[in-house]
Amino acid sequence: MNANVLPRSTLVGPAAREAARPEAVTEVREWDPKRFASEQIRGLVQRVFFSNTGQPVRQVVFSAAGPGIDASAICDRVGQALALETSAEIAIVSRNPPGIELDQGQAYPWPSGGNSIKSRSWQIADNLWRVPECGLRELCPELGTERCWLWGLAELRNDFEYVVIDGPAAGVSSESALLAQLTDGIILVLAAHVTRKATAWRIKETLESTQCRILGTVLSERTFPVPAGIYCRL
């Protein structure tokens, strides 16, 4: 995701002349990488969920382009940003919920409650819940990956307006393509200086061949070699 920068040459007329006067001093904020990342995530949320392109987007899977790429953190930040944009109820389906220890051979402990997914999920904000994927499989009465996801996504749709899913790596597991078919689309998470262009293209072609809807890509681990003094003037 690249921020568009308005060229200075496009300023014309009285407003431009006023801006050019020495006494018209514009405060320049110090460039903050964390604030920049937050703005990029917020822009992603608005484009994916609120762009009004015709087909509504309610359930989205985020999938890393390969092993070792952290899509979980992206899912968390997208879910949190989405919760700030709407009062609708949101679920983050997490592969490895942070802070929850997984014992050998044991599933994540679910909160006590009813038989619905929502009643047995962790509420982490006013309108945001975390659902462990392994707990979802445990609750599912169906056997088989596809049937389990069909059941689970239907139940999630009943309980939540939006669902952000931390899916398996697209370059490793075919389950990511299955999820992309069953949800409203997939977003690939690439890693700067790690994901090869040929790998990304191969994943894209594979997903498109199975009629998956690719909503976009996210570039993680991005570095900014340009000095902060230049970034803060952009």
C-alpha cells in the first residue's frame, strides 16, 4: 500500500500564493513509522470493507505468501482498526491467539458459555471478539476440513457482521484457496526482501485458477531508507 503524494506543482491560484508566503508557516510533524503503519491499516480497512464496489465484503481471509511470514499480527491490527470504524460486531479467527498457551495434544480452552461460537469466544473490545481456529474445529459437528469451514463460516455469519480470518500460508497449504472460495475473498501478506516476485505470481495464478477473489496484498516488514526529515514533508 503506497500513499499518494500530491505534487507541489499542482498548487495554483491564490491559495498557492498564500501558502508560499514566508509568514504562512505550516507545522511539520515528526514522521512516525507506527503512525504511518496505522494509517495504512486504516486505509486498507476502508478500501476492503467500505469501498461500495458492489459486492459486499463481510468475511475475509488473510494468508501469508509463505512460511515464516506473520499474518496473525496483520489480522489483529485489521480487526482492531475495523472495530473503530463501525459499531458492528467483529470476529478475528486466530490460528494462534496471543497469550494463550497450547498444551501438547490439547485444544485452546474456551470460555464457559453456551453452544454458540460467540458465547464461547473472548471479547477483547466492545464490538470485537477473538475466536481460536482450533476451538472452532472442536465445536464443529461436521467432519472434514471443507464441511467444517462451511459450518463454521455460517455460524460466524450468524453471530458477527464482519469476520477476519488468519488463514494458512497460501504458498504451502491448499486450505487457503478453499477459504478464499468460501469467504468474500483473500488478501495475501507478502514480506519485503523475503517474498520473491515469482512466488507471488505463482500463488496469484493458482488462486485465480480456482476462481478465488483476490482483494489485494499487504507488504509487511517494509523498511524506510529515506531519512525521516524527508518523509515528514511528504
